[in-house]
Amino acid sequence: MNSYKLAKYNIKSSLKSIIIFYCIFIAVLFITINSTGISISGIEFSSMIFLFVMGLNFFKENFYFSQANNIPRTDYFKSLVITILPIALGMSIIDVTLNRIYNIFGVGPTMYDMAYGDFPRFYDYADAWIQNNSIQTLVGTVIFLFAFYILAFAIGLLITMIFYKCNKTMKILIFLSPIAIQAIWGSVIYNFPEFGEKPGNFIDNILGISTRNSYICAITFIFLFIIIMCFVYIIIRRVVVKKA
């Protein structure tokens, strides 16, 4: 079984959960459409969370299956990349389509509309907003979501692989490290406000927020995806199958 066959198997095994997710997703949209005075925005954020959770649950069973079938680890890694790309692209297109349908009945801007489009920065003017359906906007939204989704999956995958490889003590330290980092950084910013300006400007530049250039953000997300998958590959080469 080569990487393409394994990727095909992974996609087929993921379809059920994706279908269930979109059934719930569409039901929520339908309820919202039929509820007076209720509007939602950034609904594709739920897809990002879904793919993040999918990444968290993707490794162990999938890895055991590949090792039981004597699939080379390099082929297994390739299958992970091949699996997420069409899933993320397909979900990006579906989310944009559902969003456009929703906006026929109400106001529901995407994250792209709010960050890089012409959605009013002040919600007082949101009711008068008309969603841009130009080819440039549609393509830009799909590319932005695609990059966003593959990054979410990669982060979830890396986290679960790190936890799989570490002992209980290391798992606790890793779990607590974001809290400690946030507390330390918050203290530094509070006492030395000037230190917060450069990181803020750097983040603004690599995400293209001020210039409203979503392609810069997409490139950044794809670059981060590649870096994370490099770490994933390193772990795959060294991780061992644990006995139950």
C-alpha cells in the first residue's frame, strides 16, 4: 500500500465524521436563518476547530494501521499531507458556498470579509453591508481558508504526536507551558509596554492585516504548515509503537 492508497483510505474513513459535522453545521445555519434578529459571522471558525480536533485524533490509530501493514514511515508521512490537502480544499469551497447561501437571507461575513474584505469595522453599519461576490474575493476567501485549515490540522497533529511520545511528567509540563508563557509575557507587556509594539507590528505584517492582503496571510499559514510538518516527520521517523 503506497502513500496515495493510504491517503485514499484516510479520506474515506474521515468522510463519515465530515458529513456528520456538516449536517450539524447546516442545521445550525437553518435555525439561525429562521430566527429573527440573529446573525452569525465567521462560521468557518467551526471548521477550523473541527480540523484541529481531527488532527488531534488522527495519529495513533492511523499510525498503528500503517505499521501493522508494513507501510514505510516516509509513505505514511506523505499520506498525511496528501490526506489533509483535498479535505481542507473541499471544506473551504463548501464553507464559502454555504456562507453565500446564508447571506441571501441574512448578514454573515466570513473571517476573510472582516479582516481583508469590505465589511464595516463598526457593526452599527453591518445591516447595510452587501457581500462582495467577485471572483477575486471568492478565490481569496478559498485560499485563505485552505491555508487556515491545513495549519489547524497540522497543529492538532503535532500536539497529539508530542503527547504520544512524552511521559506523564512531560505531558503536564507541556500542558502548563502555554499558561506560564502567557503569564510571563503579560507581565512583561504590563511593565514594559514598548516591548509589545514590535511583536504586534510583526504579526500585523506577516498576516497582512493593515494592508488587507490575505495572500500574505495565506503564505504565512502555508509556511507554518510546512515547518510543523517537518517536525511531524522527525517524530514519525523516531516514534515507536507502544504496547497496550
